[in-house]
Amino acid sequence: MRDDIHCKLICIDIDGTLLNDAKEVLPEVKEAVKRQHEGGRKIALVSGRMPWAVSQVEKQLETDCIKVCNAGTFIIVDGLCVKEEVMSTHSMRQLYTDIARKHHVPLWVFQGYKWYVTQTDSFVEKETDIIKYQPDVVNLYDLAENWDKAGIKPNKFLIAAEEKKTGEIQRELERWKNRTFDVARSSGNYLEIFPKNVDKGKAVASLCAFLNISTENVVAIGDHELDIPMIETAGIGIAMGNAIQALKEKADFVTLANNEAGVAYALNDYCGF
């Protein structure tokens, strides 16, 4: 372990980081994470994924983890949600009408432990197969009306499409004036839409405040645009070998790729045990 690192909390992105391209936790990674946990460090899985999908990865690890879900908008510690951020149903209607319908893509809606879609397509089917969870197919306007009556608000939205289209939609959304949300890609195909001024970095800071841990005592590992704020917030930010260049430039260190057990290499090299 490096002498200048006093690690108390390890924050790890899931897709493209903890998991290999086959969506598996490699044995070396599982062993390394377990060793850190047994050594007294807290493990947080920090992901764009919904709580159910994060829990499935936690089961693969066979290690109790804090779960920072829905792009940092829903934080679960010891089975309880300790922090939640929400968006307006007005934004939900606007995104569906002006973006999803215009570009002929489903709008994914995440609220608490639930996942809703406006229609199914190959990306929805692929995600369903990966996380073993069937989303509710809804009429978005009816859903928004029901939520308005019940005082329910969504945590985040997602648009999944070919990389060229998610890039086009991202640029279009970034031009919207007075928008109440931010956007970032968690992969080339996944465009995450979440409350303005809420990101993985602020989620990690909130988690540290809850746990009474300094962000200087955090090691964070990630691979894509959505992870950049987390890498910047942590005392030590580590980029995967397969990470985008923008994240590598922000990181303190670069480890091996996700298919090469890069998380295990990083934990063993920078965190000891």
C-alpha cells in the first residue's frame, strides 16, 4: 500500500469497471474486494444501475456493499435509502415528447426501486436479460398524472441507442435553455439524465458525510464520463485501462482494463492487503 493513502471507503463503478465485458466479476476481482472489506474498508458500488441491478452484482461479490444507484440519486446503506434526489414530472413529459418520441427511442424512467419504459426495443431487452428484471411498459402521460396525484417524482431517466444517436441527443439536450437536469454517458450507448448539480461525485460526498469519512480517505475507480465527478471527488481517483481518455486525464492512476481484472490490480497495488 502507498504510504500517502489512508483508505476508508472504496467506491467502484460497475459496468466497464468492476465487471468484465461478459458482465461477470472475475475471481481475482471478487477476492480483492472481499479482502478489502475484511480489512475494515467499506465498499460502495456506485452505478447508473437501478437498486435491483446493483444488488445482483453485490451477490456475485458475496460481500456486503453500500449501493449508490440511479446515477447517484438513490443511496442505500444497510438496506435503507439514506439519500434520494428527484426530478420533476414536467421534465419527464418534456423529455418524452421532445426527445424520445422525436428520435423514436424509448424513455427509461427510474423511481426508487422501479424501472419503467415507454416501449421495448433491443436495448431494453438486452438490459432485461443482463439484470434479470422486467420493466413496466407504461403510458408516460398516465404515469406522470398518477405520480402528480401521489406526490411521486422520478430519480433519473436514460436513453439507450446506438452511440451516434446518444451523442446527437446529448448535444441537443445540452443546448436546452433553463434545463433542470444534467446529462452524461455511462457508456457509448447509455445516456443518463439526472437532476442538475447531482452526480456521482456529489453522491460520494453525501455518503462520506453520512459515514463521517473525509473524501480524502476515498479511493474511486471508474471508466466513463459519468464517473469523472467521482474520480475528481475522491482522494485517489483510478481510471480503468479501458476508460475514456477524458477520465484518464482526471485520474491519479491508471490500472489495467476491466477484462484484465483491473480493479483487483488497483486495490492490491494502491490499497494494500
